[in-house]
Amino acid sequence: MKSAWLGQNASGDLILCLHVQPGARKTEIVGLHGEVLKVRLAAAPVDGKANAALIAFMAEALGVTKRQVELLGGAASREKRLRISGASSEAVAAFLRRIG
């Protein structure tokens, strides 16, 4: 995995660096935004709704439970870091194909 937005820690967990646009028309992965992955969220950035929507969206996209997705940084920012634990290599490969 040689992307600025996608890494792996010593435990094998995925680390994603994202640029998040809340309040969008629909929730989707847009592509790269500089060196990070851009995600649009339909949820508003109010009372943690956008963060919860991001966690749910990424959990579904990578075939893991919401518990396996942790917001490491950027709770009040558009620039966020997530840790995904337990994603299968097949789910990660499918996710990467979706991005292109």
C-alpha cells in the first residue's frame, strides 16, 4: 500500500487520511483531494452526525462493524484520520477498485 492517504500500522490495521465534505447531496467517495481521499457525506456537521455517518459508511465499504472503525483525529475538522481493524484483504482490494 503506497498511498499518502492509506497506510497500515504495526498491528495490521488500516490508517486512512480523509478530507470530508459534510452536508453533501449524497454520501460517496469522490477520489483524491491532494494527497488524501475525499468523501462526501449527506449528514450535517452537527452534534457528531457527520462523524457517525463517516464511520458507518467506511465500515460498510470495508466490510467491518462500526466498532472496528475508530476516528483517530479530526473530530471537528474536515481532515480526518481513521483506523480500520479487521478488514479482510478481499474487502480492501474491492474498496481500492471502487476508488480507481
